[in-house]
Amino acid sequence: MLIRRSLAIALVATLTWLGSAACQSTVPATKLYLDAVEYVKNANYSEALPLLRQAVTDSAEFLEAQYNLGVTYDGLGVLDSARIAFEKVLSLDSTYVNADLNLGTIDIRTQDYPAAISHLRKVIELDSTLVDSTRVARSYLNLGVALDATNDLDGAIGAFKRSIQLRPDNADAYYRLGAAQFRKAATAKDYPEVIETYKKALELGPTHVNASVAHFFLARMYAATGQNELAVASADEAIKMKPDLAQAYFVKGKALEALGKQDDAVAAYKKAIEKNANYGSAHYALGRIYQKREQWELALKEYKAVAKDTSTPETPAASKAAKSIEDYLKQTAAQKK
């Protein structure tokens, strides 16, 4: 049956120059649409596409068919065609907010954030009277993503919080809110609110794609606020999810060092370096411990390794420490002669 439909569509294409009624599909547009919707529901977009294209060819103002054609193109990753279909929907009915919502989502994926903001704000404005709380919650969430991408952190935080008010069970909104709050936090005094946001995110979505990131940021914030036992625990959770996360081992090392557990800190720093050989901050931290223990050769080796990481802020201090140790070792060697 599907083969016949494909052939029928091809036949129609060859006869369009005749301009006759015979070019119209023998299957009513409504029937084509209903069959296509079943495919769309099951994400079987390749089967839905020819039916929806024929439906809108036969009935250009078939609003629902145009909308589902956009959904189908979106599902197939053909974003330009999806955009055209959704814009056609809005030309037929400017209040069809699902089309704006989908356009806003496409704009985010193509990084056209001003356009996304415009579409999503329109959805929110129209839905203030139409009242579909789930759609509005999603619109606020996507609006927050677009505002965050344009570095409007206050706007993004406000949008994420509004989304959470409408859908308090949406873990993704909490994760995104936490990330925006963390970026905005000026000092450790701002961390308690961010910590609570990430804790709620992990409670609602412990296996979320960003769960390891949440644990890592929690470890950093706990360490910065002197909650070192919690920092170690959070770093371990991040490592459990991402065993190669060198930064988590480093934060764990800092927290262990603050707790006076020097041997454990050394092990953590070594693990960070194992995951990232040029991790300058880890080399520097390890060098400081060796220097305190008067393990001069080991300290010198670590300080020299710092220079391999050009992004390390400790490079000047490491170079100075290395020079001091080299001078000391030369002086000691000279005295032994």
C-alpha cells in the first residue's frame, strides 16, 4: 500500500503541467492526515512525510497538516523545511502558539537566540489567556536557555524560576537554573542558594545528563564554603559518574588537604594528573605538599611540570619556587664537597 502511495505521488508530479483536477490525490486530505498522525505519534517520520506533503498540496490551508509537517521535518532533522512549515502555520493563524514554540526551539538549536526569545515570549504572552501551564512552563524553560546563551543571567534565572513554579517536578529546569546561578555567583556568599538548587535537581533527576556536573559544582561550592567533608563526598559522586573528570579529583584533593589528610590529598592530586598529565594546578598543589615535607626533588619536578599548562595561574609562583629549590640543592651539593 505504501509503495502504491509513493508511485501515486510520483505520477501526480509528472502530470502537474496539465493543470487538471485529475492531478489531485484520490485519497482525501483528511484521510492522509489521519494516517500520517499515527506515524508521527510513533516518531515514524519517514512514513508520515509523503502523506503530509500530499495533504498540504491538496489542501494548502489545512492547518494541522501543516503543523505536523513541520514536526515531521523537525524529527527528520530538516530544520529549514520545518521552519518553513511552521511559518506557514502562523501565516494561516498567528495565534497558533505551538508553531511559535517549535520555531523558538529550532532557533535555539541553530543559535539564533534573538529570534528564539521573540517566539517564546509570544507563546508566553498568548498563553497567559489560553492557559496551558505545561506549554508555558516549557516556553519559560526554553526562554531561559536562550537568555542564558546571550549572557542575560538575570533574565535566564527569572525564566527558569517561573518554569519551576509551573512545573515543580521538572529536574531539567533546576539543573539549568543551578548552572545560571553558579555563573552569576560573585562570591562564596552566593553559593548557599545555588547549592539548594543543585540538591533539588539531583533529588528529582539523579541520572540526568548533567548530574555529574551538578556533583562537581557542589564539590567546588562546598570546598569554597569550608564544608570539606561534603566536598569530598560530592567529588566522589562526580567521579563515580565520570571517572576521567580530572577536575573532580583536584577539588577532592583540596578538600582533603583542608581536612589535614595529606596522604589522601596527594593520592587525589596524583589521580588528577593521571587523568590530565598537564594539569598545572594539580602539579602545583602536589609540589607545595612535597616542599612542606622537604621532599625537594619531588617538589622541583612538580613545579617544573606546572609550566606545561599555559592556563595555570600558579605558573609565576611555581617558577619562583623551582628556582629557590634549585639554588638550595646546588648550595647543599657544594657544601658536601
